[in-house]
Amino acid sequence: MKMEGQFEGRDVHSRSPRVDTEFLVLLRCAEGKSPARITNLSATGFRLQTPRELEAGWEITLETPKHPPVRCIIRWVTGREAGGVFLEPITL
């Protein structure tokens, strides 16, 4: 379902389709590196679980075997879950 317009004074934009998934990545940020698990993925963003505390606005890199690193920005954090957007296009 496509939603555009406003909701309680905020703009609502359509999102690209999400895919539930589960695979491990190496997360790198200014604070160091740690394993993370991607749990939801789209062409423009992701949701992940990580033992590391992250902060919205951080630039991170996600790495997987057989693929080049991907630069991202963390947009939201709730406990040990976070969501972000890719700074470079990816192919699903």
C-alpha cells in the first residue's frame, strides 16, 4: 500500500519494499567494529541487531564476505536494534 501526504503534521513518503532476512555482517564505525545481524532489508535501508550501542546520525560501514563494504547512516536506535539507510545503491 502506498501512502503519501501528511500524518499529524509530518510528511509521509512511500518506502521501498522490505524483506525479512537474517544474515551476519561486520559493522564498522568510529567506535570500532562488531558483529551485527541484518533482520530487515530493502534497496534503500535496513534494520539490524547489534551488541554495540549505536547512535542516530552515525556513519557506519557494513561488510559481508564476497561483497564490497557499504557505507550507511544510522537513522534510528531502540535498544540494541537500529535502522539505517545506504549511502550507495545496493542490489538485492
